[in-house]
Amino acid sequence: MHPAVKVLVGLVMIAVGLGLFVDSISPILGTSKYIPGDWLQNFLIVLTGVIPIFLILIGLFVVWLEIDELKLERELREEEEKEKSEEKPKPEEKKEEKKE
């Protein structure tokens, strides 16, 4: 699907959503048996129910990222220490090099 069509569909969805909220604030369309009642109140109820779940999920995501970052830092530090220890020749090797 072309991006312009997707933008158009998105704008239509935004307009319909805003229209439903405006209608629940000041009824323009009147009451309809096909479109049930107070959209804004229903939205607020769902929002208050979803906020704790999102906070828990975002918190878990942050903890997971930070634990992973700590593990990577520890592994990097261990690799750097290993490389430093391999680069330094042992004292016995230095003596042998001087004798030759």
C-alpha cells in the first residue's frame, strides 16, 4: 500500500476518534441506538485500567535493559583485563629475553 494511502487512512481514523469524543462532550449527532453512549467516559475507564499495566511492563523493560547492560559491562571489563594480562610478559620471559 502506498504511504499516502496509509496517511489518509490514519487521518480518517483520527477524525472519527475525535468526532466520537466531541460527540460525547456536546452531542451533535443526537442519540443513536447503533453508537452507544459516552465515549469519553469509556475511554477514561479503560485508560485508568491500563495505566498500571503499562507502568509494570515499562518497569520490567527498564530493569531487563539495565541488567543486560550491567552484564555487558562486566564482560567487557573481564575481556579488557584478560587482554592486559596477556599483553604483559611474565617476569621469567623478560629475563630470558635479556640473556639472549
